[in-house]
Amino acid sequence: MTAELVRGQNHPLSQARLEIRISAGTPIVAVAALGDENGRIHGTEWVAHPGAPTQPGLEVPRQAAADHRLAVDLDAVPEAVHRVSVLLALPVGGTGPVRFGAVAAPFVAVTGLDGREVASYTITGLEAESAVVALELYRRQGAWKVRAVGQGYAGGLADLLTDQQLPQAHQLAGSIHDAVSQGLARSVQSPPPRTADGDRSRQAAAPALGPDQGGTAPQPGPVPPVSPYGGQTPGGPGQPAPQQPSYPGSAPDPDAVTQPSAPTAGGPIDYSHPRRQNAAPPPPPPTAPPAAPGQPVQPVAGDATGWSMEERLYNQVWGMFEDLARTTAAYRSAVDFAESRMDKELEQVLSDPRSRIGGQGDAAREAARARQAQLVAKAREALDRDLAQLAAEADVVEPALPPAYARWDNPAWHAYRVPMELPMALRLGDLHLPEADRIRIPMLVRLPLERGLWIDSGPAGSSDGSFTDSHTMSRLAMETAVAHAARLLAVYPAGEFTVHVIDPAGSGAQPLVPLVQTGVLAAPPALGAAGVADVLGRLTQRVDLVQMAVRGGAADSLPPGFDTSQQLLIVNDFPHAFDDRAVNQLRYLADEGPAFGVHLMMVADREQSSGYGPLLDPLWRSLLRLTPVADDHLADPWVGHAWTYEPSLVPPGSQVLQQVLSQVATARTKFT
């Protein structure tokens, strides 16, 4: 049975290879520290953290997330190590909570490789603390035990590490938070928060989620283990899987390894609109007739919950995104586990001098390789089954997407009309993984934008191995920026979105032609240092006015004729013609602008901007980096895979961009 620990209680551990699963109500940072027999951490090399995720016997996640899995191999830790401490901390410098008392109590579980929980601990009683020692694994008289600690620190990770007697505590805490900030900057915007109401009701492959897997689990406790090869194990909670183990350090097991139509193990998943949480959304529309036993369910566009077809499609796309992330994580973990087990078996064979030579040793090696190949083949079979289901779903979802979610080559754009209401989200491109190159997941971000965009114009090698020179990259980056700006103009109602352009040297004149000729810009692109100062001054003043009006509770006191539309500033060729004052204004707009209707779209080569030193680091971290060519730099918010991003560009020779922008300009003229 699972031992449900309270603070200070311990429990023996009967196995060396373990997983520590963490579930919290908000993104947290997970760290693991090695200590000697007195609990002292001798140096930074004894700490596994997002900036250095692997240490001997330890592996921790690279990003802040609400759900984590830490892999621990107690046989692989150094002999001098007598304690492994699991540390949790809230990220700093963001908009999230700053104390554990403001979030749900974190839940920590120690499990074996078969998924069976050995011990669990709900960390209660935290208030002002922003970092906590959750639990520790410690060695006593040659045996390992786990102890629930729950010691919190109001001073954060730096105070916690100092109390652990680490000499470089403050420096290490700063580097950990920097690594987390960089990880958040490269991650895709998270989907809406989940609540206990509603159900995703997806007919496609859906992951079997427990409290540690991103599912809604208000009451922590044991969940039925999931076999990686054949669905939920018999016996219910607390019963070990009969044969095959799960994988160390893996992401949650998707239903690539369960029956496609099996219910989830961790309770319902809610993808309801975050602004409509007072009641559950209506159920999805009727779907296709149920499939015959053993046959996959035919996917239907819009089979997620939501108040409208647009919201259902949005939730369905996010569900596909999560399914693909988790099923790929399970496959990769299976392959890693198979390789690890084969290496261990070969090591055991070679450690015996009698089996190094001769037929006995050769047979043992062949058997180890055969078992590894069998495990990989089974994992690939499960992956292929899920990919086939997801590919079928993508084939029916893509043609049904509205213009805001659709690619530029989608026929929906040929029937485009200027909308009367703002859509939930906007498509900025496609995401895919190497294991599933055919499946393209639309990259949808919520509107209005919560952070600005950085279109990287620096020379880089694309994901297909080709290299693009700096001049071509600058042109492609500006074309990408124009395509994104056109999408934003197209999805906003008439007169509710305004675009400004700063092009100091005029190098973006050719890509900007569609915006200039159709007349959708607020003014011609600003040139030179004087133009930069004028545009930045006006937008900075606008943010100041709106900020004072909103914070003073007098939003109706803005000057007569004040433009209340959302503002987008496209900056090309940064930092050309930018002095120190202009740089500070730009940072101010990046930090304060999104909350008050001013958004940034930077088209810049970061290497060329490095002359300003660390002054611009916060600016880059606050923007979502996109590329004009395919590049694997974005991470999902569940597992942290490196996804290949492809921008949403207009097909060569197509006139759809000019047609859409012409309608936007005509509607704006009628509106004014």
C-alpha cells in the first residue's frame, strides 16, 4: 500500500530506481540536491536544476511547470552522498504567485518504475514561503528511506540553499531563476487553466492523466498504474504492473499505451473558457456513430467542449497538441529505458570474466539486444497507433478552422469578411516533432497578445540543414512580420487594431509594400532617429495615460478623440538609430505595453544587438521568439519537447494577403 506521509514521517525504500512525481496548482521550479551525512551540499555540482538538469543518479526537468517527474537512481549517486533533497520554488520575476499560501498545496509522490506509489506527501501549512524542501531520500545503515520534510523558506531559493550550507547559494539561486526565465521565454503560451468542471470529451487519443500528469486532481492520492504496452493494469490502485515497467524520467504515459476509447485515469480535463468558469460549457455536438469494438473512433471537427464552434476547435487543437507531446514523451522514454536496460545487462555480462568470451557471453549479449529491440518495437507500435489517430483528426480539423486559426492557403480566407467580434486566438505558425513529421499542430496564441513577438533575423541554419545568409534572413524575417501583422489586422473588428512601423534605414520597404499600398498603417513607416523618437514618444505617452486612467479608476477621463484601439509597433533593424533613451522606451513598452493595449513585434538579429550588453536581456526574455525559417526552438508547456516551428506565410504568387488587407482598409474607412 502507499504510505501517505505527514511532516517528519519516514518510510523505507525497497528499490533504488525511482521517480518523484510533483503536482502543483501553478508552475514551480523543481531542484534536487545531493548532501553528505550531515546534509551539507558541497558545491553547485551537487545540485541538479533547470540549468544543469542531470547529476550522478539524478535528472530534473528543464522548465517551470505545474507537473514534474524527477528520475532518481540511488545506486548511481556517489558514495559520499547520504541524502537527496527535493526542493520546490516559485519562479521569480513573472506574473505568477509569490507565495505557496496562495496556491493549492503541492503533492509529491515517490513511485517505482512500475508506476506504483511507494509514498506520497501533501505539503500543507505553507503561507508566506516561496521555496520548500519537500522531502528527502536518506541513507541509514546501508538502507535508503524517504522522509516528508515540508520545511518552507520565505526568502526563497537563496535562503533555502544557504540553510543547506551551500557556499554559492545566492549565485546558484540566481542562475536557476535565469535558466527558468529563459525556458519560459522559449515556451509556447500555455492553454487556459483547467478547473474541475466540464470534460474535454475528445474522441481522439487522449492521455490517461493522473495528478502528476497535468490532469485535474483536487484530492491527491494513488492512481491506477498504466502499463506502457497494454492499457490499465488489473488490480486497481496499489497493485503493481504484472510485467512491463514504465520508464524513468518520462513524461506522463499517453493513451498511446491504452485503449483509444478508454476513460482517463485521473479524472476529467476541463478546457472551458477561463472567463466563463461559473458554469460548465454545453456539451459538444453529436459526433460520428460509435465504432465497432477494436476499431478506432472516427474523429470529428469540434468534438471538444466549448460555448461555440470556434472555442471547441480551439480546445481541440490544444488537446491534439498535448496528446502528441505526451505520446512522443512516452515513446522516447521507452526507447531510453530499453537502451538503459540493455546497457545494464551488457555491463553485468562483461563484469563476469567467465562470460566475456565464448558462446555463453555471445548468447547473453544477443539476448540483451533482442529484449531491447522488442521493447522499442512495442513502443513504436503504440506510437504509430496514436499517430494514425492524431493524423486522422488533423485531416478533419484543419479544413474546418476559421480564418484566425487557418493557414493562408486555407479556402476560408477566400470567404473572408471583416469580423464583428475578436476571436479567442490567432495562428502564428505550425509545430511538429521528428517522430510525427506529417502531423502539423496549429500554434494558437490567445488574443489580445500577452507578450510581444521577436522575429529573429540573424543568420541561422534551418531544421532541414540548409543555411540562410543574413541578407536573405532579414528579408524573410520582415515578410514574416508583415504576414503576422496582416493576420492581426484581419481578425480584429474594424478600427480596433492599429499598426505602426519603425524602419530607420528603410531596409524593409519591399516586404512592407502590402501594408503601405493598402493603407492599413496608421502612418508611413518612421525613418531615421527622428522617426524612432517620435513613434516611441507617442506610444510611451499613450501607455502612461491609459495606465493612469485605469489605475485611478477613471477610464472615461481620457482625452477626447483618444484612440482606444489595440496598438502594434513593428520595429525593424534594431538597434539602428536607437539611442539609450529609445532603448529604455522600448523596454518600457515591452514590460508595460501589453497590459494597456500596446504590443511589440521586434525584427532583429540578437547578435547585432549584443552591444548593449545585459541591458537588453530582460527585453528578449519577455518576447516570444519566432523564426522566418523552420527551427526547433519552441517548447510545449507540458513536457518541454523542442518543437520545430514553421511560420505561417503566404504561398508564393498568392494575392490573398492584398485581398484581405484591402477589405480591412475599406472597413476601416467606413468605420471612421
